[in-house]
Amino acid sequence: MEKKTKEIKLPMDFNPGTQKYEPILPLRKTREKVKIDIKPIIILIIALLILFGGFLLALKYNLFN
């Protein structure tokens, strides 16, 4: 039983530097870079820290009783 090999036909392009035809190789696909705006995240973290600090102060001075 012989294995069949698949021949891949690549598009050829003339390279004037080497004076011969060379295959055009497909570029590797990369993931798109997702741009994240960090300013709202920092504001949210600061707001949460302020709320948490106020909650701790309220617990310390028994403001919930």
C-alpha cells in the first residue's frame, strides 16, 4: 500500500533580483490585536477602592447599627 502525496500548486511570481520564478508563499495568519482603553478600567478600580475604604470605615465606627 503506497501513500499518496498531495502536490500543492503555489502561484509563481518572477523575481527580477534572482532572474527566476519563485513561489509566492502564504503568510502566516496572526490574531488581530484588540485595543483596550485602560482609562475607564483605572477609574473603575479607584472607585471600587474608595467604596471599599468607606465600607471599612463604616464598619470600624459602627455606622450600620
